[in-house]
Amino acid sequence: MLLYLRDYANAITAVGYVFAIAGLFLALNGHVELGTSAMLWTWFLDHWDGHVARKTGHLRRPGVADFGKSFDGFADFIHGVVFPAAVIILVGEGSALSLVASLLLVLAGAIRLSYFENVGLTSGARFTGIPVSYDTPLLAIMLLSRPVIPASVFPTLVAAAFIILAILHVTTAIRVPAIRGVAVPIATAFALAASIALAMVSTMEP
């Protein structure tokens, strides 16, 4: 099984898992901004593994692509569903609203990823509904905005935003283009900039 990681795309996904676990570890130990900073690396690596897979498709051995699809799907669930759900609860300090938001996000994310696993992109290379890969960037933006939002309002705002996003994950009325080509380095630049900003915010915490 480990031989599948010799594939370039799968190896990139594996590195993404390292950052994902680091992000969860940091967030669960009270460093939410720093954890999100690490998770952004998983997010942009998730786009690079797909990019590399498409570029090296002619070199991949039989079965490697199928393994990579599932391997990547589990990573999507961690950075796009589990991590944001955990942060919602942490930020909301275990409130009933944070529980509802996390529950809806996990259910919507699982439904969406299962649908995509079997149906895939539309004929125009678009996603049906909002991909779960938008969750961590949204979380990063909200955390960077946290200093200018009243502390009493921020947990409710985060929960409400992700309740709406959970609904948009499973809607069929929206078509979103996949992040491919020139959009990959643009997403990478955003992730790196946001990651650095979050790390800086984390160092200023009391």
C-alpha cells in the first residue's frame, strides 16, 4: 500500500496530511489562528496534487489514480469539514448554535463528497454546489477579521456563515468552476499570504 505514495500526486497529498494533523493539533490546543495557518497549506497542496495528477496521468500505474482519488477525498473531509467544524465549536465555546452549525457542516460535507466521488464534475468542468475546499479559506478570512468584530458577535457570525455554507454545499442551483490552470498559483499565493498573516496574529495573542 505504501508504494502508492511513490506517485508524485499522492506524495503531495501525504504532505498535506502532515499539515492537516498539525493544524488540528494546534487548534485543539488553543491556537486556532495558528492551526488555520497550517491547514491552509493542506488546502493549497490539495489543488497541487490534482494539478500534478493531471499532468502526470500518462505516467501513473493502474490503480494509482483510483487510490489517489480516495486518498485525496479523505484529505478534503479533514481540511474542508472536520477542521472548520472543530473550530466552530471552539470559537463558540460549545454553544448550542455551534453544535448545530458543526452538525450541518459535517452532514452536508459528507453528502457532498460522496456525491462528487460518484458523479464528479459537470461536462463543463464545474462543481455542482459550493466545494468544501472553500471552507478553510472562509474560516481564515473570518479569523483575520476577528480583531475588528465584537467578541460577543463573532461566534454567532461564524456559526451563521457556516450554516449558510453548509446549505450551499448541497445545492444543485450553483455551478462553480474547478480551480485549475492559472487559478492554482493564485490560490497558492492567497493561502501563503493568509497563512503568514494568521501566524502573525497568533504571535500577538496574549
